[in-house]
Amino acid sequence: MAVEKSLWNTSDMFKNPNLYVISGGPGSGKTTVLQEIAKLGFHHLPEDARQIIQEQTMGGGTALPWLDRESYTQLLLQRSIKSYLEHFPSLQSTFSDRGIPDTLCYARLIGLLDIGLIESACREYRYAPGVFLVWCPG
């Protein structure tokens, strides 16, 4: 899996204890929760996957989950790391619509075999210790 080398820290891991991940399946209400959090004055980050799908669709790209899952996953990892770094350090509580660990979950879900870089990114780019999981029953 090819990922921009400039995105990797060569010394210690990054720790961002004020950057919280909100995770959950498609349509579970993550965006709605983030909109409510924004109304309370907290910063939040949009979902990278949604942006990638919009960009690829509009630009005629193929890095899409229904066309080229591996390329989509590579792009998602790059974008997730970039988003993390753009908000490092978060000086106040900030909420991210998914995060780097979600990329690992997706890669495992689709059976991607080459996940070493994603696992390394999960170890290197650390979020706040708690994750908010949005779950919508049936």
C-alpha cells in the first residue's frame, strides 16, 4: 500500500488527547450528532470518506468502494492522516467523524491483506482515549 512518506512521523507517536472519534456504520447518525455538537460550540471534522466519494464521483475517479476498494482505502488512509495532522494538536475538545482506526476496520471488512501501514498509522496517530460509537438499532 503506497502512502505519502511526508505523512509519517519518524520519531515518536503523535498523541492528540483532545481529538475524539465518533464512529459508527453508514446512516447511524454520526453527522447528526456532530451537527448537534457544533451547536454547542465544539469544533468538528467532516468525514473523509464522504469527501473522497464526492470528489472521485465528480472527477471521474475510480478510487471508490464499489470500483477500486484498495485505491479507495489508500486514499482514505492518506486523507485521514492529513486530517489528523491538520488538527494536531487540538487545544480544545474536537470531534472527528470517524478516524484512522475506521480505515483499518474497513480494510479488514473488505478482506484487504496488506494492512500493515494502516496498523502502523493506528499506533502512531493517537486520538483521545475514548471513542464515541453511534449505533442505530435496526
